[in-house]
Amino acid sequence: MKSVSVSKKILILTLTLTLTLSTIVNGEKTEMPIEMVFVRGGCFQMGDIFGDAENNEEPVHKAWKGGHHQHHQGANEKPVHEICVDDFYIGKYEVTVGEFKEFVNATGYKTDAEVGDGCYGWSGSKWEKDRSRNWRNPGFLQDDNHPVSCVTWDDAVVYIEWLSDKTGKMYRLPTEAEWEYAARSGGKAEKWAGTNIESELSDYGWYNKNSKGKTHPAGNKKSNGLGLYDMTGNVWEWVQDWYDENYYNSSPKNNPQGPTSGSYHIHRGGSWYFSSHHARITSRHPYTPDYRCYSLGFRFAASTK
């Protein structure tokens, strides 16, 4: 157990909780560890506290002309506003290929990419779907320890519902506020998860300058101050909330859940493919619930009550 003093008024407590999931592998029962980190709730300034979003906004590619990234605007990270969250648990790691495989083996589930027209990736001139891409084959070599990708928000929710039923524990996607609070080591003034110094970013996350064009095994970089890995980089992470670019103007202070409805959900944290700018903790990217990309995955959370 480790306590970190963030301010005179806030004490962040972290505790790694390891649960087990019984599953069948090669005809034999085995136990899968589920590692969750307990996050002591508190209040923090949510949003672009460094003023980087609008001043340094950059397109994904020079050839970018709206494409499937058209909904991101740096202004959606403003205004900075005080938010308070209750205690919660969040996954120590992003959900891995191996963990997702156990779900598929147990249920026969087919992802949206598999039953549809594939998964988005960069072709060299544009973002496009490729029918050969899915969570099993995202377009690069991976093993069971890599974070799963090419999964939609809907796929993530089905996985979490299965996990909840299997374990008797109520899991869910983290809210956007919980995700940012956890990524910032309990609401600290961090630009990336674990550091404010760009020259140190490669120590904490996989992004376009160090990833060599692919994901990497979960947990290979340094953790942030709460013991969470890959909150910056490796794969983007879906959060629970619906998206409204003006939501920060009217967000409630306590435990915001996002708009009650919408057309887009949000993902956070940057990925192996994208730049340090996109990997900033406060960067918000909205997409339809059926959107899938070879740099997009998820981690799950749980309430304490």
C-alpha cells in the first residue's frame, strides 16, 4: 500500500487488488489474474491545464482532410473545471489479447470488425477499413500479452458484461473523469501519465516515436504514480461517456457521467501510432460506438460500492 501526498487537502491511496477468473484452457481449468488498482477519490482540475490543445493542435497526417478524425477539436478540452470523483478501482493494465481471447473462446463472440468490413488503419494515403484486420490480426505481429485492439465500444461493453457475469463482480468502463483522474496519478498536474517532460515520455509510453509501428506487451514501460501502466500510449482507451463538445461548460462537479445520450463515445490516452500531442492526458477523441481501429482498445473499472 502506498500513499502519495498530492496537496494539503487530497490524499491518494493506491492498492493493487488481484482477483482471479476461472476459465478453461486446452480442456483444463486455469486461473486468470485480474489486477485492479484502488484509487482514493478526490477533487482535481479537469481539462487542458497546460494550454496546449488549441495552441498546438495538429492534424493526424498532412493528408488529413476531415476523414474519420474530423470530430476532434482542441477546444473540447476547455474550460478547465473542478471535478470530484469517489473511490473506484481501475485496471492496472489495458485488456490484453489473451484476456480477450478467453472471452471469445468461452462465448463464440464475433467482434464488429469480424462480422463487418474490418478495422481501420492507415493505408499510406488515407484511413480505411481492411477486412483482413481484426483483434486477431490488426496488421502487425502481436502475442497474448499485447493490448487488444480493433475493438469497438460495443465490443468492450460485451466483454465487460461477460466478465462481470463470470466473476460476480460489477465491472464497467471508467467514466471520462475517472480515467483522467487516474491517468494523472490522482489528479496531479501531469501532461502525460507519469511525467510532464516530453524527453521522458518514452520511459512511460509507446507512441509514434518509439513504437516501431506496432503495439507492445502491456506493462513494459514505467507506471504512473498510481501504479497504472500504459495510460499514455500503446492503445487508445474507450471510456463510458457519451460525447458533447460543450459538456465541460455544464458538467456537474461531483462524479460526472457525461451526457445522457449522444452519437459518439470517447477514447483517451494516445497510442503507438500517434504523436506526443495526441498522447496528452487531456486529449479527447469522440467516435461512434461501432468504430474500430488498430490503435484502439480499452481497460475496465469498478465502483467500490
